[in-house]
Amino acid sequence: MNAPVYPRTGFSACPHDCPSTCALDVELLAENRIGRIRGAKDNDYTKGVICAKVARYAERIHNPNRLTQSLRRKGEKGSGEWQVIDFEDALDEIAEAFLKAEARLGAETVWPYYYAGTMGLVQRDGINRLRHAKKYSGFYGTICTNMAWTGYIAGAGAIAGSDPREMAKADCVVIWGTNAVATQVNVMTHAIQARKDRGAKIVAIDIYQNETMKQADLALCLKPGTDGALACAVMHVLFRDGLADRAYLAAYTDAPEALEAHLAEKTPAWAAAITGLSVAEIETFARLVGTTRRTFFRLGYGFSRQRNGAVAMHAALSIPAVSGAWQYEGGGAFHSNSGIFHLDKTAIEGLDLLDPTVRQLDQSRTGPVLTGDADALKGGPPVTAMIVQNTNPVTVCPDQTLVKRGFARDDLFVAVHEQIMTDTAKMADIVLPATMFLEHDDIYKGGGHQYLILGPKLVEPPEGCRTNHQVIAGLARRLGLDHPGFAMNEREHIDAMLQRSGWGTLADLEEKRWIDCQSDFETAHFLNGFGHPDRKFHFRVDWASVNNENYGPVGPVADMPTLPDHWAAAIEAADDAHPFRLATSPARQFLNSSFNETPSSIGREGRPELMIHPEDAASLGIAAGDLVVIGNARGEVRVHARLFEGLKRGVVISEGLWPNSAFVGGNGINTLTGADPVAPFGGAAVHDSKVWVKAV
Ligand SMILES: Nc1nc2c(c(=O)[nH]1)N[C@H]1C(S)=C(S)[C@@H](COP(=O)(O)OP(=O)(O)OC[C@H]3O[C@@H](n4cnc5c(=O)[nH]c(N)nc54)[C@H](O)[C@@H]3O)O[C@H]1N2
Ligand SMILES: Nc1nc2c(c(=O)[nH]1)N[C@H]1C(S)=C(S)[C@@H](COP(=O)(O)OP(=O)(O)OC[C@H]3O[C@@H](n4cnc5c(=O)[nH]c(N)nc54)[C@H](O)[C@@H]3O)O[C@H]1N2
Ligand code: SF4
Ligand SMILES: [Mo]
């Protein structure tokens, strides 16, 4: 074989937890060195556009602070004192700790813990094979999607929708509760295409004037947790003004008469009082979507991160079912395409070994789980051993005080497999160094689009780094597990999954780079019926039965409204002691907690701040740049004030998942967010916290 020539371009996919899952062209400078990363021009979703932080990936992958050695804790937990150890010895110690814990308290005391730091299906999900083979506690991954998906499924019966590329063919694009400029830039590519080609109107609905709102023709800035009210008033106007598509309603929906009657009182004036929008804004928006057949509702995650988030998502999704927009190209709704890929992950996840009687523990309740809350532990043994891959719970999980207390427990053994020394890795007993995406083989599926994309190994990792798959297989060997999935390598897993799923072979994919899995127009627009057994869109919801995932309903499910509504009682409304509502929106230069270690991202983001309305600041005696304390019953956080006019009074926003050490006093922003169970199936209401704010 000829030696590879440099520089050259390699093909990949962005592994980060971002709906865009961009197809990438990677400049390869040497066997172990990359240059610039660009978006693939010939992928018709990516269209050559990626975010700046991934374009600068050389900075992250060649970061001098990367972990490249296995470490064993020397001092107290979190002391930062480590001893370098051999990788194989580290795996021996982890396996031994797991066996010891299991012998004492049963297999469920071990909690393999992972999330979406990489979205690669082999590297991310392989840990489940270990879990199923050993009957360790399951990881109920709720932190991101639960309220959103539950609300969407409640209406449509599936996680799918209009082809996201159709946004470019819309006459109105409603960008609802997603800061797409920052969080999934390609939505903007397609929406702006529609504006250029067709004069389409772009509507954005958010709680502050972020970069996406600034690009909108109509920017609706409402109070957090009130989207259900806006949606109801819009549908009220559609019925009132003869803009509801009654033929469509009769053919495709379950309870149009009940809905119309239910909405009779939900007028724009009613919604204005709740949302803080004006009646005129609501009327304008309703008329626009009611008179524009090709209205594309691009529903994001942000507005679902409220305790009434599932209800809000369902209410927003109900609008195109009333207007009939689903029938038209460029119309309908889209949230995620997760439901279209029908991938058979038996070998990757060891699903043939799945025992549904083994408990699952809720990611969003990591704090309560690790501090012994009997309800969060589902009546089972305490967690005394963990391996963590691709997630940074000490930064990202709600109710951080509990999370920290849990990870600090002396009777809890924790191994963390990481690329950098995160807040979580700092609390570990053993740290293992991980490869980055360009250093291992994997395959990625779009959330915001319809492609399966190959991400092959393109460069050599630093000596010492291991793939997730290698770590899991190494542990399995030591634990005496013989599932065939442990013996296969990454490429064999990709090939087997593709073949079993009917998507061809790895060799095919290597040639094509990506597979377009889009379903046909009728299916995507639910014109052959929605995903429920009766094939109707459901306005009426029995929340406890929407889905279950072997966990069961939680929270005040019985109080959930059965028709689209504003579920006021669920959210943490401001009160005299906590006059502000805090949202913790994403930072453009970070990807959750990833990139919060790269100098250029830190440089562009500055420091942890609180955006507060100038009049609120004045009333508290706070000036721009002042250090302030934000607090509630869960704890206190110190940040610098940034006066910002683009939000409602009584709303404050702190952008970004900074390392806890970036905060004066070391309490990260999730100190203020709650780990209480969110109805109906859990999740993290990270934009729904009542707080007080004080000058220091
Ligand atoms: N740059 C960057 N990109 C990211 C991420 C990141 O951290 N940084 N995170 C990635 C991940 S994991 C995900 S899941 C996606 C999420 O991406 P999005 O779908 O965009 O969701 P969020 O980032 O949670 O919030 C989006 C917007 O919702 C707003 N919001 C909060 N509460 C409400 C409300 O009650 N109503 C309305 N209408 N809006 C509200 C927030 O202020 C924010 O501007 O982004 C991904 N992409
Ligand atoms: N306050 C507040 N909290 C939030 C949010 C919010 O908006 N506000 N957003 C929430 C959301 S939507 C999400 S999805 C979560 C995300 O939270 P996390 O899942 O923790 O997300 P990341 O920070 O993207 O990734 C975590 C780690 O994965 C590591 N990693 C990446 N690739 C690999 C790999 O191949 N192998 C290994 N071993 N490690 C790898 C990275 O180095 C990074 O440190 O945070 C949630 N928390
Ligand atoms: S983080 Fe999102 S927008 Fe940026 S390259 Fe990755 S998938 Fe694309
Ligand atoms: Mo997420």
C-alpha cells in the first residue's frame, strides 16, 4: 500500500450533540495532525456551512491539555493529585471494583453512565452491551429530549416530520424555541434560502433577543414557560377567523370539535396576559400562519425545558394540524428525525440480553440517585460503582449541589473516560484518556436532518488514548463476558448494523459517505396517517400512556391538561422571595460543556454572566459588570451582571455550561436548576428556575 499523501482531505461527520450533525471535510496535514475543518458542500443539508467552533477543531484535538494517560487518584476525591498508571492496570482496577461492588450489593449497584458527548452509535451506545450483559442498572437518558419528544409523540405519534430541506421551500418558517444561529446553524441556511428565493417570512419565538431573534422578520419575545398559551391563542384565531382547515381536521385529527370548544375562551387577550406579548403580536402571528399554507414549524428543544414543556410542545405542534399546513410542500412541522432510521443496534447494545426487570436510573435525577433518594433509586440498592463516558454530569446535571455531594461519596467508585480533565473527571478514582472523533471509526445519524454519515478514523490518536469501544471490550474481557459484540471491532459493528437495518454495507457507505434516509412526502407529512394506531393527530392526550421506556410516569401526571393548553401550575412561577425566572440558554461557542476548555471559545464567550433588564438591575442597585449572587432553595451562584434590554423584566438569562471553576466560589449554573421529576416521563427543566438576584 502506498503511504498516504499530505495534505489531503478526509471525510467525516461532526460527533457533537447538535441536531445539525454536519458532514465535514477535514484537512489532514499529517498522520496525526489536522488543519481546518469545513462543511461538506455537496451534502444538501450541511451545504458547506458549519459552526465556527468545529471549524477550529485543530485547537481542540491538538489541545496540550488533553488527557493522554491513565490516572489513579492519590489524594482525597477532587484533590487533583494523580498517579499515572498503565491503561491495562487501570482496567483491572475498574473490573475489580465492579466485581466487588456487585458481590456486596448485587449487579444493580453498578451504573454505567454515558451520554451524547459523542453521538457516534458505536462509541456512544456500546456501553449498553456491558450493562445488559451484566444486568447493571440502566441509564435512562432524559436530560435533553424527554419533554420535547413526549410532547411531539403525544400529537404526531412519531418522532419525524416534514423533510427539513423543505424549509427552503416554505413561505413562512417558524423557528420556535431554538436559538438556531447558535445551536444548529443549518436551520438558518435553509430558512434564509426560503427568504431569498420566495420572500418567506421568518418568525422566531424565544424569551430573549438572541442572534436568531435578530434575524427574524417577526420576533416574539415571550415569558418563559408560556408557549402553550401562545399556541392556544393562535389556534383560537384560526377557528375564529375561518382559517382552520375543517376538511383536514375531520380527516386527520381526533377531536377537532372538542378542541374548538376548549379554545373558545383562549383569546389573544387571554394569552397576552400570560405571555407578555401584545394582542397585536399574537393576531399578526396567527394571521400569518393561518394565511400561509407553506408554513414550516421548526420546533426546537429550548421551550420544552420547562416543567410544562411536554404540554407546550404538543400545543405548538397542534397548530399545523388546525391550519392544515401538513398537506403542502414546505409546510408542516419538524422537531427531530430520530424516528426514521430504524437501525438494528442489537450487536452494538447487546439488546438480545436486555432484561426489562432491571431498574433504570434517571439521568436528570443524578443528584438524588447518588445521594440515596429512595424514590430516585427505585427502591433498589445505592449506586456504588460507575463508569462514565461522554458526559460531564458534575457540570451539566441539575441540582449540582447534590451531584457534587454524590460524586464526593467515599463509598462510590467512579471511573471517568474523558478527553479532558472535566469537572466530572476531577472527581474520579480512575481517569482513562479517550480518543476524539477523528481518531476512531463511527457512524452518525442526523437529528435535524435525514442522513446517516460515516465518520472513519482519519488520524492517529495521541499515544495512550483509547476508544470507548476498546474500554468496554477490555472491561468485558476482565468480567468474563462473551457476547459477540465485544469481539467485533468498530468497523464490523458499523457494517453489521447497516446490513441488519437494510441500509447496505460499510463498503457502500465508504463510497457514498452518507445515506439519505428521508421517507417519501406522504409519509413525512403524515398524509397516510399519523403514528398512532388510529392514524389521527391527537389533540386529546392521555399523558401517562404516551410512552414509557420501562421507567413509568413521574411527577404530577394526573394534573396534565388533556387538550392543548398553558399548564401554569407546573412551572416555577416567580414569587415574592424569588422575583426572577432564570433560563440557562446555550452559549454559541460551547457545545454543552464541550469547548468550554478551548482558549478561543473561552475568549469569545468571556466569563459567566447574568443578563438582566437594565430597569431590574437599577431597582437592585446593580451596575453593568457588577458581581451578583443568584439564589434559590437549591443554592447560590456568583456571576457578573450584563445589562440587556432584549428580555422581559423579571426574566434573567445565564448563557453557557462553563466549568464550575469559572464561577467565583465554584458553584456552576446548575446549582440553581432542579432535579425534581418532570411530568410525564422525566427530564431536566433547565430553563425553568425561580431565583432571587442580589448585588454582592
Ligand atoms: N452553540 C451551541 N450549540 C448547541 C448546544 C450548545 O450548548 N451550544 N447544545 C446542543 C444540544 S445538546 C441541544 S439539545 C441543542 C438544543 O438547541 P435548542 O433547540 O436551540 O434548545 P436550547 O438550546 O435549550 O434553547 C433554545 C432557546 O430556547 C429559549 N427558551 C428557553 N425557555 C423558553 C421558553 O419557555 N419558550 C421559548 N419560546 N423559548 C425558550 C432559550 O433562551 C434559547 O434561546 O443544541 C445543540 N447545539
Ligand atoms: N443548565 C443547563 N444544563 C444543561 C443544558 C442547558 O441548556 N442548561 N443542556 C442539557 C442538554 S440539552 C444536554 S444534551 C446535556 C449535555 O451534557 P453532556 O452529555 O455532558 O454533553 P457534552 O458537554 O457535549 O459532552 C460531555 C463530554 O463528553 C466528552 N466526549 C466527547 N466525545 C467523547 C468520546 O468519544 N469518548 C469519551 N469517553 N468522551 C467523549 C467530552 O470531552 C465532554 O467533556 O447538558 C444538559 N444540561
Ligand atoms: S456543532 Fe453542530 S453546527 Fe457545529 S459542526 Fe457540529 S453539527 Fe455542525
Ligand atoms: Mo441536548
